[in-house]
Amino acid sequence: MTTAHSVCSTFNSLPTEKFEWLSYTDVLTERLRKQSAQVEMTVLSHEWVPSNWWERSVLHLNTDLIRRDILMQAEGKPRWFARTIIPKITYALDPAFFDRLYNEPLGKLIFNESRVVRHMIHSYGIDNRHLEFYWLNRDWFKNSDGIWMRLSFLEFMQAAPFYLAEIFI
């Protein structure tokens, strides 16, 4: 993955540890594995769906897409929720590449892959006034010191976008 991105943030009272995670541009899972003995990724869903209100309004997608949701945990504690959004037009460029997500984490696909470029990361805090808040199971953040999201805008084969939304719990 080539990184040709800018970082846009709306940080008011962001704890240092969360800032370090939000601003990290390498493989998050590898960083977590260095800090924790037990790391687990759970695929919550992986399906073709029509775009929803958030995808139409925020990403300007009005198409069928793959929506893949995962939960990363360390020592049994949720660390982040991630949603990968792949529009139909992007998937059609190389279905075999994106089908690897059925068996592999996204980080394995996009890092060290010259056909993927991350153009921008937008980070912001979320609460119950944000639609993204409702993507989460309430049990995941009962003891959280704040919920922060970063949205990465990615491009595949210099031709089509896909997106990664990561919510740090």
C-alpha cells in the first residue's frame, strides 16, 4: 500500500493512547500483537448489501457494496470495531483480490500492495449523536474513556475507491 494521505482530525480531549492509535499508519493488528499476548479478530458480518443512509450521505455511494464488520479484541477486551466498505465497481476490478477477505485480515491485503493507495485519514470523536455510534454493541464500550473513529479513503488500481472505518473503543 502506498500512503499518499493527509490526516484531518477533530480532537478536543483525546487521551494520548487513543491519539497514538488513531495516528498510526502501519498495520494496527501487528501493533496490538506486540502489546498483547492474546489477540482475536472476529468477523461479525461480510455481505453484499445496498448502500445505507450513512454510506450515501458521507461517502456518496449509491450502489450495492460489500460491507465487512470485524471486532478486534486483546485479552478479551474490545479494542476496535472496523467496517470495510467496497463498492461494486471497485470489487469488479479484481474479485479474487477482494474475495481474500473471507479468509484474511484487511491489513494483509492492503499493506505491501502497490495497487492500494490510502489518500486520507479523517478522525473524530463519536457519541450518541453520531450514526456511527449505533454500529457498536453497547457492551463493548461500557468502561471506555471515549469513542473515536478514523475513516480511511483508499483507492484500488488508481481507479476506484474503497473505505475503512475504524472505531476505537
